[in-house]
Amino acid sequence: MPYLSARALKGLKQYQYKAGGYTKLDDLHQPFWNWAVELLPLWLAPNLITLTGLFGLVAAYLVTAWYLPEFEGDAPRWVYFLNGFASLAYMHLDCLDGKQARRTKTSSPLGQLFDHGCDAVSVHLIIAALASSLDLGVSLVAVGGAMAILVPWILAHWEEYHTGNMLYGNGYWGLTEANYALVFVHFATAAFGPHIWTAHLSSLLPVKLPVDIQINQLLLLAVGFFAALQSIGQIWRVLTAQQPSMPLHERGHKQMGFSHALSHLVQIVLILVMGVIIMLEPATSPGQARAIVAMYGLVYALEATKLIMDHMAKEPFEITWWPVVLMVLYILNNRVTLVSPPLLAWIITAITMAGYVQYVTTVCGEICAYLGINCLTIRKASN
């Protein structure tokens, strides 16, 4: 069954990319990225660059899951170095794919969708790695920290759907700075061990504090504070935006206006709330926590990718409901146990992964067929 109608494919073909706001650090990196892309062979497809970076994150995730199935404990130091290098490689490769596309004259809407789609998957992988390096385990603090990343990320795409603009940062702090901060955490853990993050702040200060707190908790509180400010700004800009100001060719068949923006926001909030609930569900067997978090990470990636797809195709947006039903079934089963919760967690995770892969591969196939391009290779120009 095709996911994209003829109208959606036509809207996608007419999509025009708008660059987000760059920071001072991005500008400093441009000469390096321009030099690095010239080292790549001209036969290398841009999407393959992005996918290579994502596979690096997946490999680091699997290794970390082997040593730290519950997101806590002390793994061999090289595991934390691996996560740092994987994050660093993904960041730079993610910045090279677009340059390679322009260099090989293969820029297309599929490249933009592929890039953001990989980012949607990487969010879960990055959060899982960060939780392991900070020795967070699965707790209310850890879930709150995850939401501090997940909420503004998907709201940025919701804002882009309704305003046509995606704001990555404020000119001084953006994705590049956040990625370097993430890499610093991994390398610091590799150098000194995860115990540096569970140390209490009072042990580092000569004065007594009225409220004692761990270093990792303090970091997540700071991240949460700035994430809340960013999210509030995103919601305010969308709900107060003058929708008719968006050009007709950018609106297409989107559902615009205050009521639709609010409806979409409610659906997104539902997905986020479900994430909080399901990630706080008790894990009674080794690896179950990983399965639960992976389950939600895949659901999040699927819903975010669909939002991105509908924005680019200029189509009405609605979340995919079957993953929500599966999460509800898992939560209900934990109250009235009919199936072993650990077994059900892995079953639902497998179903969600299969559904996500099927959606992504089908959509990519439909776009490739319509545009006459390949996804992971570059077609030879016809005479």
C-alpha cells in the first residue's frame, strides 16, 4: 500500500529547502567541512554519508547496551570513547551530506527527508548514550532529561510545518555546540569514570548548600531549563503566527491556522506524554529497560518522520495511531498481566521496528520512483 499520493509526491517535488540559523561555531567549521567534502569520491551518494554516520551511532549503542543494559554502572573506558567518537563522526558527516549533494549535482527533496529522518532516529541513540555516560539509569530524572531533548526537537519540526522556518539556535548556541557538549561528556566519562557525574555538588564546594544535588542532576536541570524556554518560544511563535503570510506554494494542502496548529500540538503532546509514562514503567528483567526505551525511540522517530514528510509534501498532518495503541496495550498489560511484561516489551519493540523500517523503505522507494533517482547510489547521467 503506497503511503504517498500523487498530490503528495508533486508537493514534495516542489519543496525548497530553507537553511536554518547558523551559529558562530558553524561559520568557523565551514572551511573544514568544505575541505573535507573534497576528499570524498564523486561516486559516493550523499544519503550514504548520512547513513554511515547513523550506523556508527547504532554500533556504539549496541556495544553500550551490552555492557550497560540498565543505562548505569561502569563500562570499560573505551566504550565511552566509542560513544564520543560516534557522536563526533555523526555530527560532521551530517554536515557533509548536503555539500556532497551540491558537489555531485544530486540535491533532491529525498536528501532532506533522509537527513532529518536519520536525525529522528539518532535522537534516541544519543539520549541512550548520554544516560549511560552520566550513569543515570532509568529514573524520573533520566526521563526528564530525555524529554528536555525530545520536546524542543520535535516542536522545531512542528514550527517549521506551520511557519516554514526552523530555528536551530540563537546564533551563539545551536546543534553544533550541543553536539560538542555531548562529546565532552563522553570523553570526560572515559577519562575519569562515570562516578564524576554522581558526585554531590556539596563535595566540590567549601560551603554547605541548603539543597544537595548530584552533578548529573544539576546538568539535566540546566538543560531542562533552557529546553523549557525554547519550547515555550516555539509554541508562542506558532500559535501567534500570521498564517496567511506563508506563500501559497509553501502552504500547499497543509492544515494551517490556530485550530489546526493546536490540534497538531495536542497530538504531539500525547506522543510525548505516552513516552514519559512508558519509560517510567517498571523493568523486572535484565535488558527490559532497553527494550522499553527503544520501543519509544522508534515510535518517536516514526511520528517525527511523518511530520517532516507531511511538511515537505505540504499535506495534512496526523500522527500514526497504531504505535500509540501498542504502547497503551503494554501499559495496560503491566496492570493486568496477561503476557510476561519483558516478553511483551521485546515483541512490541520488534513490531514497531518492523513498522518503522517498512514505512521508511516504502516512502523512499516511492520518492525514488517518482523523481527518477536512487537512494544510496548516484545514477550515471544519460547521454
